[in-house]
Amino acid sequence: MEYFLLITGFVFMAVGILGSFLPVLPGPPISWAGLLLLYLTKAVPEDYWVLGITLGIAVVVAILDYVIPAKGTKRFGGSSYGVWGTNIGLIIGLIAPIPFGVIVGPFVGAFIGELIYDSQDHKRAVKAATGSFVGFLASTFMKFVVCVIYFGVFLMKVWEYRSSWF
């Protein structure tokens, strides 16, 4: 059972890092679940402080993941149409077979949303789409950093208690 929890926790860590780039998967919560699985083994002593703090960070980052791109669009002068366009473009970008659809989708979605709002102001639409793109990149970077830190904690704990495993 110990090896199953260890391997499953490692898989969750890898999926969490992938989830930091793929908007469909919530990266930090999945990585946190990997940490939880590690702490459920008998080899690693329970540390509720680490689990509690990392859970709090994962929840905050998961919420900010939805807020930051919308705030980026608003910060660069976008309307609610641009915010909706960003979210719709993100979903379509996941499904579309084009390379980098996840990156191009929110930009194009915000641009189209702003053009629907005001078809005459192309500069504003480009500016709002750029804000959406910057917000998406900031959000993705934040999730990636958190997932890598969680993976580092996971590896540190496995290394620290390796004599218990093997």
C-alpha cells in the first residue's frame, strides 16, 4: 500500500505540473493531493502545518487562476464582453487542433468580445486582448511555480525518509 500511495502521489505531482499549463486541470489542487497521498503513508510523519498551509495556497491560487486573466483584460481597458471572450476563447483553444490554441484562444476571444462590444474601436480591442494574454501568462506562471514548489517538497520528503521506503 505504501508504494501505491507513493507512486500515485508522484503521478499526481506530474499531472499537477501539466495542469498548471492546461486550464482544464487544476494544477495546484492536484499537486496538493499528491502531497496528501505522500503524508498518508506510514513512512512520512504527519505534519498538519505543511498540509494546511499548502492547501490554503492551492485554494488561493485556484481562485486567482480565474480572476487574474479577467483582471488583466479589465486593467488594459476591456469590457465584460472581453472577459467573456477570454473565457470562451480559452475553452475553444483547448478543443481546437491548432498548436498553442490555449494561448491563442484567450487572445482571439477577448479581441472578438471587444469587437462585439464596440466594432469601431480596434485599438481598444487589441489592448484588451493583450491584457487578457498577459493575465493568462501571469496566472499560468503562478500555477507552475506553486506546482514545482510542491513537487520539490514531495521529493524532499521522499529523500528525507528514503530509508523507510527501501
